[in-house]
Amino acid sequence: MPEISLPNPDRTVTAYRLTGVPIPFEKHKATEFPRVAYAAAHVVADPLAGNDPWLTPAIDWDATLAFRHRLWDLGLGVAEAMDTAQRGMGLGWPEARELIARSLKEAAGRDDALIACGAGTDHLAPGPDVTIDTIISAYEEQIETIEALGGRIILMASRALAAAAKSPDDYARVYGRILGQVKQPVILHWLGEMFDPALAGYWGSADHLAAMDTCLDVIAAHADKVDGIKISLLSKEKEIAMRRRLPPGVRMYTGDDFNYAELIAGDEAGHSDALLGIFDAIAPVASAALSALGRLAKNEFFELLEPTVPLSRHIFTTPTRFYKTGVVFLAYLNGLQDHFAMIGGQQSARSLQHLAQLFRLADKARVLSDPELATARMGRVLAVHGL
């Protein structure tokens, strides 16, 4: 196995020899899995575009769409134009709209492509002149666009609503109006403030349990229009508590990138399906683990997936919103894109120390598909930093 010198927290540099035997890429069908599993997919930047990276996103469409086909080949669904795709952190609605259109077209050419697309209000700048009716109209605009393309909706949390709402009643009004008119059941998305500080106090309360009551009331009133809800609060206790209170037939999609293995496995009272950013980074392992769970090989499921949890916790460490850098870095190490560049210049959001530890944990989690290539590419990143 290859060896590379990596920096340590005390500023020393020591040799690290890789030991992880990569999990092989094996095609699977979603029908093999006992859980519905979406990977929130990243976008691949175009580093050769003559744009201003912090101001104008440039996307390598071929590489971006090829990555989605890879997820479908593994049996995973694609959660499109979500925060993992840097929605709200470099990817605006005009680019998201094109991304959704292109991905839906690619999905239509397959008979096994599960896809759902993020609809929000991110083309609406929060401000004192933004009203609840304005927010409803903004949601309607994006939903109409996606539904016209034949897409299924993931109803994203709204920064504008978080800023404008005066009480839980405002949330009930917005979601009631939207859910009353969608063409097919949607996936709600409750993104916690650790992922986006602008969403603090969502559902009308800084207390997550009080907010949960409001959210559950909305779901109960429109259960026929809600396929499920993804919550990203990084608390397995809160997710399980909410899961046990959902109406029959409404799914819990775990967004807990700290505890997903045990939440997907479930307990005597139920389980969570998955809509996870980390599944972008560990897709072959996630696919193999879900296949094992489908074969009732629960020990194998945990043997495969549990070693990825320390890696995921590192990638999603605070400030959690910068986790996209780690996801893209792994795509680069694994040869899924030719560069470590991101829209908005977000490759600079994590330190070299962070990336070095990510490399070690990825090796231990067996997610470096080609250790020689990964080591060579890690070496290039070290060289840019003077090592």
C-alpha cells in the first residue's frame, strides 16, 4: 500500500501508510434495498471557465451529470439541487433550475433513476419588504418550474420565511397553501441551523421540540401530500422522537450525517429512510451496505457502514455548512473529477489539517477507490500548500 507524509495538529509531518482495502464498485438496483435512499449530489465546477469564481458559478455539466449516473448505477436516488450542491452557497436559482432540467432529462433516459428536486425561495432576498404572500409566490414559482419538467419536489426550508415569520401560524399558512396545491406528495426538508445559521428558529421556535410540534401539525393536516420529511438536526434522539409521531405512511428520511447507520437500521418501533449528503462521498459503501440490509445481513450492513461514520462526523464538523468541501475533496481523490475546485471558491473553506485527517479517515473507512491515485492527488494538494 502507498505511503505519504501528512501534517499533524502539532505542525509536525509524519509518514502515513494506507491500510484500507477499497470497497469495490458494484452496480445495484434500488429495488434491492429495504430503504429508500437518496444521495444529495454535489456539482462539479469548471475550473477553466473565464469567470469570477466568487461571483459567477461555472459548472462542468458533463462531469456533474456523469456523477449522477454513477449514483443511479449504484441504486441510489439523486436529491438534486440541495445544499450539497452548494444551493445558497454559490449555486443560485438560475443555475439550480438548469441543473434540475438537465438531471431530469438524464433520468428520463433510464428506467431505474430515482430523483427528487429541491424547490425553495432562494431567488427571493430576505428583507423587511418580504411578506408571507411574497414567500408563497416564490415557492410557487420554483415548484411550478420543477413540476412542468416532470420533477418531484423536495420542499426546502426558506431563509426568507425564517426571517419574515412572526409565529408558528405563519409557517402553517405557507406550508398549508403549498401542500394544498402540489401535484404529488413532497419530501419536506427541515435543515437545522448548524447547516445554515439563517434557518435558526425554523417552524417558529428556537426550541427544536416545540418546532417539531408545529411541523408535525402541518404534516398531520396534509399527510396525503407528504411522502416524508428529512430532518437535519444531527440528533438521533430528536429524529427518533419525531419518527415515532409521524402519521402512518409518512417516511422519515434521515439527514443525520452523524448517526445514519443506526437510524437506517432502525429499532423495534421503525426505521429511517435516507437523504444524505454523506452518501455522495461514500456511495459504493452505502450501496453495498443497503444491499446487505436487503439480504437481512445486518452484521454486514454495520461492518460496511459504521467505519464511515467517523469520516462523516469529521466532514460535517463545525462549521457544518462547510461540509461540501470535504465531499468534493473525496470526489477529487477518487478520480470522479479532475480537480479540487468548487463554485464560489469553496475549496478554501477547510484547512490542510482538516483535509489530511479526512484522508486518513477515508482510508480507514475503505472509501478511497484507488489508493495509489488518492495518494498522488493528496500529494498535489500538499504541494500547493508548501509540503
